[in-house]
Amino acid sequence: MAAKKTNLGRIVNFLSGFQGVAPGSTATINPPVNQRFHRLVLNCAALCLYTAPVVKLYTLTGQPVPGVQPVITFTNSLGQLSGATILYAGAGLTNGSYIQTGGTAGYAIIQDPTGYGQVLSITVAGNVVTAATVTNTPAVGPVSPASFFTSLRLLVNGVVIRDILPAQILAIQAASGYVPQNGSLPILFTEPLRNVLRDNELTSWDLAGQSTFQIQMGIAAGLTAPQLSGVMEYDFNRNARPVKNTAQLASAIAAGLLPAGTSLASNPRVPFLQPVAQHSFGVPISAGRFDITTMPWNNPQTRLWLSGSVPGNIYQVEVMCDGNMIYQANAQQMYETLAEYGFCIGNAQSAPVTGGGMGANSAGVFTGGWISEAALTLPNGAIPGANIIAPGGNQLLLGGFPLDGAVIFDPDNRPWKACRTAQSFILRVYSNVAQNLTVVQETLPGAFSG
């Protein structure tokens, strides 16, 4: 009988062992070590209570109904809807029934940022709404990780390697070209953007020989019946590089990475670690130029993601490394150069006018510019943001990108191009207003040392 071949591909299994999933608590899970992780996906659910319901009617083909949409309000008692009231019956609507699951004329949908599970039924006669009722109770459904979690920390051997908010994770992923499904939080170790590399898995978390791996998750106190699940993607391969000369061979043997007597002729390989660490820093900045000199720089830096408490006011960013200006761009230039590599930070129309953008003036009047050079929609949805009034008065989803700026030292996703600092590092930010700036720093510590 032929020997069974070893599976060299990735394995996807359910995450099991969540502890402490309750409102206002800190949940934990301890994924197994001695395997190589590529990603985790957490799925968040809770009783979805309603906060701002809006009724929309759609045809059976999923298009907005012809005519003028009705305006219907509800009695909202602690997140549960009742007593549908017709404030405006609409006009020119197709007669028939509209139900959440599909009526004779179409669908009646309750759009709400938090609610899920209640069913709306509408009757249209004489081309106007004549009756509206809401039934059922709110149900458990997907909840945005940004509101489900209050904190998230990933620890290896008790050392915090990542401690940024899920909202920041989602913003970075949107800026990188992907909007996750509602209720899903991807935690990436092997980054899809690095698939262009021959060694695309070099940033995976190789936990062979590590003692512990733990995820700590703060659960929001306002949730009802929170539920948490997920999957892990892993394999049992190792991150390893070839030994190229006798000096490397001697060093590897001395470090105990290879047994004594190993020869170059055997084409030896030694394991390495290259996890991406993520940490968040809050800095109060003044209007105008502000130098941030407290960023840790001992480890190579790959990316800095910037978001202000007053969005849309960062108009220039500079980086001084060891006395050299290695990055300098106003908002419009930053948006353009990043967009060319697929990063959706912003566009010329939403850039602050002070920084060379061609958006709205101080009175909110659009002053010209080109349609965005960045993608307007991503998988699973549109780029989060506010509407910008384009020429002709049309509302286009062009502004409100998830971040105010970014310094990407490896736009082509080659991590060895990270910024390395020997003596001093200054992040210089120019802002139209005084505000609190959040910087998410991604680094390559070369070990599970944070």
C-alpha cells in the first residue's frame, strides 16, 4: 500500500473554547500552539435591538419601487418596534402587498444600523400605503465588531503583540481594499496583499515551540445575549529560510537551530519569525504643524495609519528618520500615491483644501475636482463615508474614507522595505484644527516580543 501523502495545504477549523462571553466582561480563548496561523475570523452576534429604523420598499427584482417612498415610524420600546404609524403614504406606488419575505408586489425592509428580526407588512391600494403592521420580536443576528468589542489583545507567551481596537482593524482593512461582512472580524497574519511575493506566508504566526497563545476580548456592556464564534486557518509547516554559507551554518548550530554536524550539502533550513505587531497610540495635537517624537522606533516600521477625532483635517504628513526627510506629501498627494497601489485612504475631492485638495470650501460649496482615483466600492459594500456633492448636484459616495492618512513604507508589500531607524524618528502632522490623533503603528519585531 502506498504511503499516505502529508497534507501540505492550509486547514480551516472552528475556534472552540471561548470563555467569559457576557456583557461587560473580558472573553478569552486559547488557540493551540505548535502550528502556523494564517488568519482568524471572529463572528459576533447578539440580540439586535432597533435604534433608527427606516422603511424602504423594493420590487420583487430588488429595485427601489417606482413612485415616492412612504414615511413610516414606530413605537420603540427598549429596542423593540411596535405600532407602525403612516406619516406619509407615498405616491405612485405599485398596488399589492409588501412583506419582509416578499409580497405580491415586493419587499418591505426595515433598514436599521443595529436592529434585526422584526417583520414589516405593508398594503398599497390606490397607489398609496393604506396599512402597515410590524410583528415578531428582535432576534439574535450579526453585530458589527466595532460595537461588539471594547478591546482586543493578542498575546503570545503573555506578551501583547497586537492591541488595537476592532474598529481600527476594520478601518485598516477598508483602506487596504476590503470591507468585511457584517458581524465578521478577520484577523490577518498571512496578509492577502502579500500574495504577490514568492514567500507570501513569511508574516504568518509560526507558534511551533511557543508556550501560549491567547486572545482577550472586551465585550460591550450594552449587548443582550452576545454570542461569539469563529474559525482559524493554519498548517503545520514552518517559516524557514535556507542556510547559504558556512558562517550562517555555524551561527545556526551555535544557536541550537541545527544539530551539530549539519553540512551545507544537506541544504539545511532554519526557522525564523516575522510577525506583524500592531499597537495604537493617542496623541493630542495642535492646529498647524505638530511633531510627534515619542513613537517607538526600535523595530522596523512598515505602516502608520492616521485618524483624527475631527475627520478630514489632516492636510500634510512628513517623516524624519535619523535627520533625513523620507516622506513628505500633502493630503491630495498622499491619497493619489497610495491609491495607485490600491490603498483607499481618500481622494482629491475629499482632501482638505488647505492640503491641496479640491473639495468643498468653508461654506460647504463644492469647488471642483475630479472623480475619485480610488475605488468607490469594495467587496461586500461601499467604502464607509459621507456624501460629497459632485458637479451637477449628484450625490456620490466619494468622501469619508476610513482614515485621514497613512504612511506606507512598503506600498509594494515587500516587508524588507520597512523603515529602520538608528537614532531618531519624527512623525510630523499638519492639521487644520486641534484634535486627538490616533496612530496605529505596524512593526516587524522579528519575534513574539511586541
